Amino acid sequence: MSPQRSTPRPRGKHLRLAGSALALSLLVPAVAAVPTGVARTATAAPGATPATAPPAHFVVLGPTGDGLRLTEESVRAVGGSVVHSWPQIGVVLATSTDPGFAAVVRAQPAVDQAGASRNLAEQLPPAASSTRLEVLEGTAAPGPATAAADREPLEADQWDLPLIGADRAHEISTSSPDVTVGVLDYGIDPEHPDLKPNLDLSKSVSCARDGIPDTAVEAWAPADDTQAHGTHVAGTIAAARNGVGVAGVAPDTSLASVRVIDDDGFIYPEYAVCGFLWAAEHDIDVTNNSYFVDPWYLWCESDPDQRAGAEAVRRAAAYAAGHDVVTVAAAGNSGWDLSQPIHDTDSPNNGGPQQDRWAGHDCAALPGELPGVVAVSSVGSDAVKSYFSNYGLGSVAVTAPGGDARQIPQTPSANGRILSSVPGGGWGWMQGTSMASPHAAGVVALLRATHPEWSAPQVTGALSGQADALPCPEGYDPDGDGQPDAVCAGGATGAGFYGAGLIDALDAVR
């Protein structure tokens, strides 16, 4: 990974700093064998690559309901195999050894769109490095600490809670077990003492194998501390007030571990689709999505493959919204203005030749730029936009604490990172919009507990309406070179950097 720097860097890449004890990489992991009969390699259609080539994955879109059977028949008719289907939204995951499969199947009956979900990388040499997530950095767990009688042992290092009024909010409400936040991520450590009291095993699942739900604990739990991202995110949302470690923004909220990241560090469209539908159909009230969908940093409508993948995810997110789920997502760590065209030279990110392209207004980061999704930018302890945070007028809904530290000092807690839980029963510091998004998800959980009669749109409206406006900073120059590093649109409203403003947990419970 590259050293930490202030200039915009490739979307979604993470920074590994010298001295980091947690080698983490997420805004977005070897997968267990697919059950017999689920993923089948069909006889290759004319023009296919040799039979020894692994099958490539495609999303094929058609009608919803029983009509999707005709789409499945069209897939098989041109030599493809049906891996999994979601008739609720009219999406089929198919495989084929023919790299031209998408173009062929598009001409078949009951097919609206089709595209490669993984850029045919499975038929190409693997990339040198594929692990990239929305976490920027981590450190070793803090040492022993004592706390005041009404505080958690490590709460003194949680500058983020008072910044959004969460510490005062807890005097009124700590949310409710009746509210569930689904953490779409790397999985949550089921034995962590700060999370186990709130973790709902019955609503936890892995989607990280072709989007096929697997409720076995070993499928959705993180494998080791290199997969710490989801556990850290979960602690920010709902670490229990139990005299151990840290406190979450909504410490009595239930958590569901919804794993959507595979062991290679990717979140393909079918994983995200599965996660959104699982949340919709298992009484999950809020989802946190601190990732972007691979393999494209931006999915562009002008490309038929990307258009199909993006539409599959859009349908899934809309299905969740239709089931009253609030979707909260990280805005990203590239330091880019999402409202402007972006020079993307790193897509696709899972192997094969990368493109040098300008991604314009027909391109979007998924899921953060989908309709109805609450996109969250990041601020540091001074309530100014984090140097790494994406921004953009109309592209960010609210902002929240995500940290803003350039080097790991001797005492990391004093330098603006977010302290939360990590696998193995420990705690660690990280920063990124991945850390900002769960703060917002926690406040949404407080809102849903305070106003259980409110619909998802009412909740998101209140989240924005209660946010505290932050004006555009003067001379935004975090690297100190005398040149502005980003232009904040909106003047006194600060909307270009912060959307409606800094989330307010105290107002959420009043």
C-alpha cells in the first residue's frame, strides 16, 4: 500500500501506515467450495474459451416473479449455467466459459440487461494485490484503562461520541433491542465481549459465496484480525454499555452480521444484492455499508456490463427501501468531488487490463450514490472534512466522525482516530469514511427506537433535519502547501463537504 498522502488517490484504496498492527484495507476476502449442483460449468457455446478456463460470472436481468424462469431458460439456451436467482427483483447470477456470453444472452427472450460482474478476471492472471477496503489504518489494542462510574473503561478515548452528542443522548435513550442494524461487511466477531450481548445470530448470514445465503457462524464470522473491519464498524454502532471496552452510539441496538466481503477482499454485485435482500426479508431496520461494489470504482451507464451490474444493485437497494430499511453508506476515501467527472485509472480492480477513463455524470459509486441511500462524509475531531473524505454538492447527505490523522503517533488515541472493537476481544483505532458511516447508522438506530412509528423516509428526513450545519472551512489546506486541496460548495451551509451537516445523536432521542 502507498504511504499516506494528501492528494486524491485511487478510489477505495486503503493506506497502510508504518507501525500499523492491523493490516487493514476496506471501503470495501479463499472461499469455501460451492455446494454440489449450485455452480455448474455448462457446455461452452461456440467461440468459448478452452474448457479448462474457469467460468466467468454474469448478472442477467429480467422480469420479476415467475417470469424470471424464462430468463433462466435463456441463460441455459446459450450455454450458461444458473447459479442463483432473485425473482423478487428479477436478477439471475449466471456463469459461462464464453467471455462473450453477456452479448449473446442480451439478445435472448426475457432478458433486459446482462453483464460480467467480475470483468472476466477469473479467466485472466490474478492481480498482484486485490485486497482493498474502506479502512485506512489500524493500531494495536489500547492498554488497560479505568473509567468513571458511568462510563466505559476506554470511553475517555472516544472523542467521537461527545462530538455528536451521543454521550448526552445515552442519558435519555440507548436505543432498543427491537431495532436491528445489519452490518454489511467482513463479519462481526461473535465472541467479542462488547458485541456478543447485542449480536442476533438468527439474523446473521454470509453472502460472500456467489450471493447464496449461508447462516453458519463459520461462514459469516471474520476469519482473523486481518478481517477486523466489520467488528470495528459494529462496535461504533452498538458496543454495549457493560463495563467493558468502549460504548457504541446506540449501545442497546441489536446487530446482525451480514458478510458481503469474500476472503480476497471483494464485494461483487451478487454479494451486495444478497445482503440488501437479506436485510429486507429478515426484519433489519438499518444497514451500514462501509464499502464500494467491485470491480469498478465507478459504474458507468454507457458500458452495458457495468450498467447491468449497477442495475442489479440498484434493484436490490430499492427492494430494501420498499421494506422500510434505511441504507447508510460511506462516501469513500479518495478525496474526490463526486459531483464532478473523475479520472479513474484503476478500474477494474480484480485483474485484467485497467482502463484510463474519465468517469462522468453517467457513472456512480455503489452503493453510496444510489437513490435514497444516506451517503456519509467524514470529519476529524475539529469537525472539519477529513483530508481523505470524498465530498460533493448533492453527493453527500450528512457528515460524521471518521478521524483525520496522517501518522500513527506513540499514543494513537490522542491523534484523532476512531477507537472501537476488533476481533479477538480487543480494541483498536482506525480512520476512514468507513468509520463515519456507522456513526450515522447508530443515530438512525436511536431515531428508530425513539420513533418506532416513523417510516424509513421520515427517519432519514429527521437525520438530515436535525444535523448541525457546518460552514465551508476557509482555505481548506490539510497538507499545508498553501494550495487549497478541495473546493467546498455551499458557503455558510457547507453542503459541498458536509451535506445537511454533522449528525446529532442528542436531538435524535429528544
